[in-house]
Amino acid sequence: MLFTLKNTDNKSNARAGLIKTDHGLIETPMFMPVGTAGTVKAVHTRDIQEDIKARIILGNTYHLYLRPGLGILENAGGLHRFINWEKPILTDSGGYQVYSLANIRKLSDEGVRFQSHIDGSTHFFTPEKVIDIQRIIGADIIMAFDECTPYPCERDYAQKSMEITHHWLERCIDHFNQGTCPYGYQQSLFPIVQGSVYKDLRKQSAEFIADMGADGNAIGGLSVGEPHEMMYEMTDVVCNILPKEKPRYLMGVGTPVNILESIALGVDLFDCVMPTRNGRNGMIFTTEGILNMKNEKWKDDHSPVDENGHSFVDKQYSKAYLRHLFAANEMLGAMIASTHNLSFYLWLVKEARKQIIDGQFAEWKGNMVEQLGRRL
């Protein structure tokens, strides 16, 4: 993998770059739609490629390991072929599931024993096993095994968790360096910075991760309930330490405003389930603000979903029609809303890139942040 910085903003730490992988180029900043189990919920893969124009999507190690299972993925030739996706893929290591399954898992220095949420069967993830699983899945970018701490958590717990994450990272790197991708292309391993909301721990973790010399680096353990300003503060601390010549990935973030503020801090890659999860529940993100399509106020509004036309659905469907679909509980409503939101997110990061290159990002961001968070 090769990362090239194209431009940096002179009034913030925002940057425009280009990641080269064996499955194609990724212009940054970039938002990555979440395809947890090999599918972006409620959106056809054709639309992801042709209308939304995503450059990279996510899969999840935990979910794909349990279903469909590694044997099926290996026989298919990896996740790319299994889901008919020719562009890059990133896989989360399962560390977030370790966090979210706290009531059915047991963590130790060796790894994590957990019960499947599907059938209750017991499984054991070690750093080495997580690398092996992601090799078989075949993602272009794979994540090191980590523990994501909850918010709030005591400092002692955050420190012990960070130390386990660092220990697991060393094992991940050793095991990763001993193998290759079974499908003949290059995979890159990204470490994950942890440390909860403690500035000294974040600094310590970022320095440790920076010394690993990986192809790119991730920031985890944020957007788990802490105030947004605290998330920005931790992100800023980390971005000022992680190497400028490597891409930075802020995991699980977030709202359109979160993304713009984090781009300004120096983040290059984002993912979040919000565009599709909120879309399935009738929440629409637009350049003017946020719409709840279940509200009666839209039932006779035949104007486009986004007045400024920043979605592929704008010229096809009106607010009134989309409101009707949700009122009638039609599946098409969730599909249109999810596709619109992803299209909007991809437009947003593409426009941010353009503004960085043109030297106008800071002013543009200030105006956009005021609009994007409004409830319409």
C-alpha cells in the first residue's frame, strides 16, 4: 500500500491524499460504508458502486467468521469474489465486538473467549487467530486485535486495556510478517491507538503505535458515548503524534459534523453505521440539515429530498413520496433513505477534498457545520 499526500490546508490540519492498493485507488478524506456481514444493509452492491461511488467498504471479522464461515469464504476466493466487489475492503478485527459483547466474553492476556450471538457456541480469538481470519477474508486493509474500552471507564482500567492492546499488537505484527495473503495481493495491517479519554494514555499509545512503522494507523475507542468535544480533543492529541506520511483512520465516526471536524484535525478515513441505520429509521442527512421523514409535515411536500441536489435520489423521489413509504412501512423507504445518506456522506468527503485542494476548506467547513446539525 502506498499513501501520497496531495495537499494540506493552511488553516487547519486537513489533508487530501491518495491511497494505492492492489484493488484500486482511494482518494482521501474518504468515508467507508459499513458492510458488516458482506452487505451494506438495505443497499444493493450495484448502487454502492455505480450511484454512491464508494471507493472502499468494510467487513467485520467477528461476523464473517461466524457466518458464512471461513471455509465458504476461502472456497469463494475471498470476500471480494464472494460479494462481487472489485474495489478495496477493510476489515475490523472484532475488537469492537469484544467491547459490545462484554456480558458473554472473558478477556485475558492471551485473548478473548466469547459466545456466539447466533447459537451460543464458544470461540476463542487470539491476536494470531484474528490475523489468520483476516488473511482468509482477504481484505486489503486489516486491523490489529484490540480492546475497545467503554465510556466512562476508570483510568486504571483504560491503562490496562491499552497495555493489552499494545501487547496484542506486537503479536499481530509478528504473525502478520510470517504470512502472506492466500489470494496473491498485498494486505496492510493497521494498529489501533487506544487510551479512552485520558490525554496522557492517548499520547503514550500514539507514540507506541507510531514506532511500529505500519502502512497506516487507526484511532479506536472513541464515539462510544463521550462528549463530542472530548472526542475531538483525543483525536487532536493523536493526530499530532501519528506520522504525517501515513493515513489515519478514525473508527466508527460519525455524524457529518463529526466527520468535518475530524478532517480538520488531520483524519483521512472514516466509517460509521449511522447513514444506513438512521436511514432505515427515516432520518435523512442533507446540506440544509437533518430531516425526519416520518413527520407529517412532509406528506404533501413534493420538493427534492436535498434542495441542493447532493444525492443520486434527489431527482427521482420527493419528500412526500419518501414520507409515504415510511408511513406505509414499505421496504423501499429504508432502501432509498440509506442510499441517499451514503450518497450524501460520499459527496461530503469528496467536497471536503476539493475544498482542501482549493485552499478554502476552513471557511467552507465553518459554514457547513452550522447547517448540517440543524433539525428541519
